[in-house]
Amino acid sequence: MQRRSRDIGLVFVGAIFLVASVICLSTSLVGKSEFLRWQGAASIKEPGDLQTVGEEGDVVVVGPIAQDAPVAEEGLVLYERWEHEVEYEDGERESHWRHNYDYDHKPTFELLFGEREQRMRVHSGFVIFYNPREVMVKEHVKLKGFAPDDVVTVMGNVQSSADPLTVQAEIICGGERERCMKRLSRSSVGPAIGAALMLLVGGGLMWLGLKKHKMPAES
């Protein structure tokens, strides 16, 4: 009876791994879709490029944040607040960094782009950060964000192709476009590897459990 219970337990754990592999695969597919979306988005070099793309079209703009952009805490123009937390569960100490959305500062700012350093307004209310600066405020608080003159890659859609030029950002990434695309590609590769491993483990456990379950019980 105990052996049968162990066999069923192996099948159950294997099923959990298989479900987890499906979740990881879905995450990988979403990440790949996002990567392909921004890989195919138009690069904006001049104001006329925005008119070519048209309203709501996807664009990628690379340039420094304006030096005269208003700064907030710790000299950052926009930032996320992260707080270090310690939790105890079953006598085990676990610590992690938690994003405190209530203290985010993501205002509209101006970005310089093109050879003549044209100005563009960037709305960043619900933006995702990649490769941001990290500034420790206290022992248990840090800010992730960007400062004046930081070169960033803005991925978003056109809000206005006339003066004032405006883009609604979905992603702001520190560095040039190539570096940021490599960062985006990792969001699909990691989950895909995890899905493959979980599929192998889950399938193996289910096969072993079912095989043992079909074997005649020892007398």
C-alpha cells in the first residue's frame, strides 16, 4: 500500500512539473513576441520619421535624457523604489527586494535624439525599466532609474508626430538599442530552457511512477 502511494506521489509531482513547463513555455512565447515586436519597430532619427510611422505606431528612440530635465530624489529624473524585506517561514530566514509601486516617480521627460539633438517628450507612467542605475538610499532602500544625460533606448508608440513630438514609452532601457535587444532576448530564452528542463523532469517522474504502479505488488 505504501509503495502504491509513493508511485502515485511520483506521478503527481511529475504532473506539477509538466504544468510548470507549460507556464514557462507560455512566458517564453510572450517574451519572444515582445522581442520580435521591438526588433521590427522603426528607429527614429529625425522628426519626419515619426510622421512616416504615424500615430500609435511602434518606434524605438535612442538618445540622452536632457541635461536640464528636472531631477527628483538622488539626482534621478525617474525611478522605481525597491525595499529590502526579511521574512521568517518555518524557522527559515528569507530576504528579497520588493518593488514598492506607491513610491515610483515616472514623470514625462525630454529626450534628445538625432544628429541635431531634437527634443522629444516621453510619457513614462507605466513603463518597464531595463538596465537602470541603482542608487542606495538607505540600508534597506534603493532606487532604480535614470539621471540627466543618461543614454537610454525608449521603446513605445507615437502619441504626436507634430510639435511637441511625443512618445508613450512602454520600455526604457539603459544603453544603446543593440544592448537592449540582447536584454530583451533573455526574457524568452531563460523560460524556454526552464520549460525544457521541467518537461524532462516531469515526464521522467510520471513515466517512472506509472511504470512502478503497474508492477505487481510484492507479496
